[in-house]
Amino acid sequence: MRVPGWAAWLVVAAVAALCFPLVPDDTLPAKIYVNTVGLSSVAAMVVGIVRNRPEHWRAWALFAAGVLTFVSGDITYDVTELRLGEYPYPYWADLLYLSAYPLLWASLSRLGNPRGDRERGALIDAAIISTGIGLIFWVWVVGPTLQDTGAPLLERVVTIGYPLADVLLTTAVARMLTRAGNRTPSMRLMTAGAVIMLAGDLIYTTMSSTAEYTGGFVDSGFLMAYACWGAAALHPSMRRRPDTVLDVHRIGRTRLAVLTAFVLIAPGLLFFQGAGDPAAIAWAALGTGAVVLCLLVVMRMWGLVQQVKVQASRLGDLAMHDPLTGLANRRAFEERLGAAATGTPTVLLLDLNGFKAVNDRFGHAVGDELLTAVAGRISDRIPAGAVAARMGGDEFAVLLPTDVDDDLADRLRTAIHQPIHAGGQDLLIGASIGIAGGADPVEVLRRADVAMYAAKADGGRPRRYTADLDTSTDEEARLGAELRSALDRGEFHLVYQPIVELPTGRVVAVESLVRWWHPDRGHVAPDVFIPVAERTGLIVELGEWILRTACLQFADWWRHGVAPDRFGVNVSARQLAEPGFVGLVAAILAETGVHPARLIVEVTETAVFGGGAAVRAVHELTELGVEIALDDFGTGHSSLGLLQTLPVRILKVDKSFVDNVTMAGRHAVIATSLIQVANGFGLVAVAEGVETAEQAAELYRLGYRRAQGYHFGRPARAEYLPAIVTVRAGDPA
């Protein structure tokens, strides 16, 4: 396995740094050892910059220049000491050392904050850390140096310059530590090296002030910093700028622990000095430092409080607005409606027609773009003082403070009907608009909903709520609301109509048909509630219930040995276009233990004529092993192309062509032609609506071998089917 260059460098340089204490201290080999590692680090940085070509290469070049200046100080120090026997302090090496710090500070500041953001929280955090470090330096170095009036002025200035330079560098390192965006491998290595260097400086300075410094492991730390910096430049992640667009006000546990530790430096130093020599306590420095740290903490807390207020305001705004369109959401709309109820507010409720087809065909991204465009058109056309809202899905609402005529609804409908460019295409949708007014917010929304359903049933023309919509011609509006609760209360049940073999009358299959028994309305005809379920989208949930119930029933018949060969389930166009429909069918078959070959999915010509998702679903069902029946053939498009392109196995001839099949002349021509078409395509033809023995006999003579109708059995509940199967099997037609 190939080892990355940065990792190889880090291992070699780190080993060299750790082995340095084994070299005799203050010898020529030791000096060559240190400077070789330092110059190698600079070379590694140059190689990394040239090879990786970072976006912020100037900052990296500046940092390399700072490290080179620092190493040059080491070389100057060692050469001077070798020439003169001892190093005359201060000397030219100190100038190089002190010159390196501003370069390192400027480069680290730019690397840690490449976009130049000035976050108040991050600045205060850096100030807290720098103040804590500065206190340590003041107590151990700056204070004693200022009090030592016997030393030359230049020596004292240089001595104070080192801790001040370290404090300056600490501000840049502290900002790097407190920014979550600096967590690339390269920046982690860079920060680690800077922290190691500062720690080494701190130890070196405090030990030098007490004449205890002898090199060794401290110099090893400096070499480890060089190793980290070289690896940081060689790592490929240094190519990109760190992502600093983050919430710097957030304080995690690690940052809180670090800040707490630095805030406690003042009392810690007080205890430390007091335990040694109470008379030597630097009261002025510690007191000033403690006050500064306290003020910084107060400022930080104030910033956090303000940030919480801003975030709370933003959350409140998000809670009241739809994130996709920017309009008010349902909650905000209902609150505004409640506040306006003291007057005579008017609500326009809009439901988009054809949106689901767009969503299914072009995907949710295009659907979202379409919704945003619709929201813009609504906002542009409502008067001042009105509120537009997205109530959910493809439903919008407009709140007007006073009653208005229907012109606004007409203008909105016209605007929405104009082509909308989304997903690189011009798309057409419509809108059904219901209008209602009143003082009760809940009742106003209900009335607008009823009016909207009435508008949908009326072809999309805007409808204003009137009392008779609740009780008369627009019963569909109420049915739409009651379908939902009917599903929850279990008011639906299935009946099964036999499909028989001609001429024997043997039951070869059954068709599953849904029925609704309403507690108040009684029996609700399928041709009444099925279209409503289609338009409201409840057909998807209802269809799933039908499929699962029919499969469970067939499995029960199969276990008792009374099952027909196959059973059919009607599937609507809406279901076929639903994403994941085929997966749902497969899951239900597996759940109930029914073999796919036993299921017949019946679809209409209209459902698949437009192609798209519906046709793909039909092909996928066939691949699953399910048989496809084309229902009511001859009443729709009657396209022979469908029979060529679709994997249809069964052709169900509509009842209208069977009714007059026994009459002489042209009445039987279509029935005859359809059986010829079926035979030509190798399909099984099923004649629907057979009500008499004469019709059955004539159909058999024409070539039909499958039939369905009242003559063979009316739709019956599941418990009656075993008797039908038994009787028909032994009673030839």
C-alpha cells in the first residue's frame, strides 16, 4: 500500500523530533540536527505549495517565510555562539526571532479566517485565551523584567518583546481553535503545530526566567511543530479554503471547557503565587487580568443572549412561513384569519389541477419550481393588505380583509393557466378556486373548501360558497370530506363477481369490486364515489386497501381449497402513476403469500393511453408475474397500438357491445370484430355484462370463451363465493 507523502513526512519528522533529547545538549551535532529539521520543514512547505496550488497560496507563502525567518534566527544564534563562545543577548538572532512572529500571526490569521469575517463571538473567545496567556507571561516574565532596573533598556525591551509576540500569536491560534470550519486535516495539523510552538515558548520563557532551561524536550516540541507544519502544507486538503460560514456563536462542550480553563488562570496564578510567597503576588496584574476576563465573559454572554433572541425570531419566522415558496403557511394564515374575523374577511382557496401529473413525470425538483412560480404569480396579483399562503401540497389560499367580487379569482385563475417555465420546459396547469366569507374562521375555511371542490367538479370555474352546496347539487364536495373518515371507520367492503368459462360455466376468476355503505346515506354507488376519490387523491389509499383486502381473501380461499384460478383488482390511472406502486404490489403479494401469477390487474384504456409512468408501471407489473387486463375495451381510445405496445394478456369487451349481440345485422359486428382482434393478438377475450342465456350462447358461437355478468352471478360478498364456485363447476351453461 502506497503511503501518502504528507504521512511519510510526518512520521519521519516526528521520529526525528522525539529522538532529539538523545543527542548531547548544546553540541555542534545538536545544532545541526535542529536546523536540518527546521530547513526541511520549510522545504516541505514550499513543495506542498507548489504541488497543491492552494487557493490562498499567498497566506501559505507568508507562513513559510515566517518559519524560514524563525529558522534563520536559530542558525544565526548557533553560528554566533560558535564564533564568540557565547551568545551576546540581545543580538541579530533576536531581531529575526521577533520579526518572524508578525509573519506567522498574519499568515495564521488569514489561513484561519480566509474570508476576513469579523465574528464578535470568535474575537471575544480569542481575547479570553490571549488574556489568560498574557497573564502567565506578565507574572513570570514581563513584571519581573520591568522591575529589574539594573538590566540595560534594550535587553529589557527584547525580553518583554518575546512574551508580547507570543500573546500576539495566541490571538491567531485562538481564532483557529474556536472555528469549527477549520477542521480540515491540513488546518488541524497547522493548528496543532502552532499550539505546540506556543506551549514550548511558554515553557521556555518561564524556565529561562528561573535559570532552569536546558533545552532537551522543549526543543523537541519546537521540532514537532515544524513536523506538523510541513505535513499541513503537503496534505491535499490545504488546496481549498476552510468553510468558515458557520454559527460561531454556538458553544460546544470542548470550547466551553477551554474558555473556562483560561478564565480560571487569574485565580490559579493567585493561589500559586500565594502558596509560594504571598509578598510576591502581582496584585495589580492579576486584578487587572481578572477584571478584563470578567468583562470579556460578560460580553460573550451578552452576545449569546442576543444571538438567542435573533434565532428565536428566525425560528418564529420559519414557523410562520412556507420554506419553499416564502409565503405564509397554514398556521400563519389561520392566525391572520382569526385576527381578521372581527370584520368581514374573504378567503380564496386554490387547488392546482394537473400538478401531480407534472410531479410524477418530471420529478419533485420541477414540481417545487412550479409551485414557487405559482406562488409568485399569486403574490403579484393580490391587492395590498391581502395575505397569500401555501396551505400544503398544491393548495394555496388568499385572505382578503373585506368582501370582494369574483374578478380577483378570475384573474388568479387566468394567471395560473398561463404556461410556466420550469425544468427547462413550458408546463400547463390549472386551478380550481373556492370563495367564501364569514366571521367564524373555521367555518370560513370549511366553506371555501366546499366551494373549491364544487369548482373542481364544475371544470375549474371559480365558485362562491352558497348554502345549497352543503345539501344539493354539489354533493361531491361533502363526499370528498367523508371519504377520508369512511376509510378510517372501515365503511368499505369488497364483493366479487365470477368470470366463467364458456360453455361449461366453470368459474375461472373473480373480479374484486369495492362497495361503500355509509351510516347515513346507505349504499353509495361506485360511479359516485370513485371519481371523487380520483380527484381528491384518496384513490391511492383506497386502492391499496382494496388490493390488500382482495389478496388476503384469496389467500384464505386458497387455504380452504375453494379459490378460483385468478382474481382481478381494478387499478386507476392515479395509482399507476404513483411512485413505488409496483413495489407496493410486490410487498402486498409477499405479505399475504399470494403468487403474482394469481393476480390480474385491470386497467382502462384511458389510464395508459398517455404513456409515461402508467405504461412503465404496467411493464414492471408484467415482469413481476402479474397479468394485465385491458378493461372496458372499445369505450375509450380503442387504439390497436396499445395492444401492440402493452403487455396485455386479457381483453375485456364492454357491456355496451354485448347487450345487442343476439340481434341480427350490424349489432353483432363490433363484438365479432373484437373477438377477431383478440384472437389475432393472442389475447383472452372476456365479454362483460352477459345477462341472458341467449347472449351467452351467441357469444360462444362467435368465439368467446370467457364471460362475466348477472347471468353467471351477481357481485357477492366473500362468504358466498365458495358456493358459486361449486355450483358453476357442476352446472354447464
